[in-house]
Amino acid sequence: MSSLSRRTALSLSVINHAFTPLTPLRTLSACSRRLAAPTNNDPLPVPSVVFPVPKDPFQRTAGEQKRTQTVSETRVAIARGIARVMGYNSKSSTAIRETSRIMKGIVEAVEKDKDFWYDRCGLPPTYQSFFQLHLLYILIIIPRLRTLPASLPIPNSPIPESQEPSEPTNSSPTTSTSTTTTESSTVPTASSSVGYFSKPNYQIYPSELINHFFELAEAQMRKVLGRGERERVVKKYMQEMGEQWKGASVSLDYVLGLSISQDPALKELADPELAAWVWRNLFSSRGMPLAGALAPGPAEAGGYIGEAKEIELTQSLGSIVYWIRKEMNRLEAISDEDVLTARIGAWGSPGL
């Protein structure tokens, strides 16, 4: 037999053996070896490998929390050091920052008492009313800022500082030299020297508050006029608002001069002049009935509508004058240190 015939016969025998059916015993043993399936409904075996519990990414360990806290404190310390180097607690920076807090308190006070101003006093919801209302608060606090000493050390503000106005401390409104020295030794303060290029406190604080006020006034005007209004028109209106501020400021100084006059006759004119000042500026000299405008009111049983409005206006003016005097006395009782750090408290409501 040739070699080719032998190879062919061997291949045929292997194929026949591969396709030979298994006996039942051989089939059962092969399946048991391959599957190893449990019998008699026994539970599946527990795997020997136990996987760890999933870790919560939002729950840090004590070491991680301490490391994160240390990093945060380090960053805050670096930021505070940079802020000091950049002049965060310098006189000019402090004045800008603290007067901004005062301005924020004024805006919140006007919004809080808008029912009194627009409903009870009948002010129209116009830009002119918006400007005069905020200017009224500004002119109330400006005399207190002008009484600040020129070179009183300004306490360093914390970093970061809250934007909300804070309440005054229990310190007295006027501090002597010994009291100032004691407070300066316990509270870190900035430089007390005025310097050649540094304005005194009684100048820089009023000027920075006026700057904040006119920034607010210009932003509100642009909102009223629209984004497409020309710059020439906005500039013209702002010049008119500046003239109103100058006129109202000078008139109020005259009224305050009457309040401290040594002449009793002039001193008695202080409150009537203050009411007239409010009527001219806040009410735009309106509200008084004309000569031929008095007509019987149908629901007032013989009364006059003009007279009723006049009485209501007089009551509103009286409430506003009383509120102005009350707020000026409150601000006068606050210490200079508290005023320098905008701790002037909350404004009172004129309707109470």
C-alpha cells in the first residue's frame, strides 16, 4: 500500500471516530464535568471574591477635609496679603467701599417705603421721583459725613466684607483723645496721617457717596431712555440732574443754618422752611389747588376736593419733616468710627 493510501485511510478513521454518537453514560459524565450544575435545588455557591462597597464621592474622610481646609485657609491668607499690598484698607479704597454700603442701604430703604412715597404721598412713578427720593436720603446723611474728623484712623475692614449695611456699636458719638487711643490699640487701623495727596475724611466720604448716587441715577436713566439713546441726550439730562442736586443741597444748608441760629425768630422758621424745601424738590411744587379749581365733591357732603387734597398734602409734609429731623438726630448720635465703617443702622420709615 502506498503512502497516499495509508494517509487517506487514517483520515477516514479519525472522522468516523469524531462523529460516533456518545453513550448515555459518557454523555452524562461529560455534561457534569462541563456544567457542574447543583442538584436537589441547592443554592448557588457564594463566590470567594468579595468586591468593596462603592465609595461616596461627596463624603470626604477626616484627612481629606483637613487638607482641603488647610488649602482654603492658605488661599484666604494669600488673598488678604495681596489685598493689603494693593491698598484694600487705604483711606480712598475704604471710603469708596463703605460709601457703597451706605448707598446700598439707601436703595433698600426707598424700596421698603415705596408704599408711603408713591401711594400715600401720591408721587408719580417717574424718573424725577426716583431721583429726588434717593437724593433726599443722600442730603440727610451728607451733613453727618461733613462732620467727620480729618485724620481719624479708619478701622481696617475684614476681608471679605459684607455688602449689607451693619448696625452701629454702643460707642458714644463723640470720642475723646484717650478713648480714641484705647480703641486704636485694640483695633487694627490704617494710617492716621492725612498726607499731602490724601483728602480728609469730611471731604472724601461725601464726594464718594455722591459719585455712587450719580452712577445709580445714570444707570436708571439709561434704563428709562433705552439702550439706543444717544450719549448727547443722556449727558444733557445728567447735567440737569446735577443742577437739581446743587440747588437742593444749598437750600437744605440754608434750612439747617436756621435750625442752629441764635435768633429765636429765625429758628422758628426752620421747620416751615424745611417743609417748603420738601414741597419744592420732592413734590415739584405741585398739589396746591388752583383758584378756580375748587368744586364741591359729590361724595364729600358739601366739602371741597381741593381742600381735602391740600390737607392731605400738609399731613404728608409734616410726616416727612418729622422723619428728616428724626433721622438726622439718629445719625448724629452714631460715633465717627461707626460712620467711617458704614455702621449706621437701618433707616426709619417716614410713615410711622
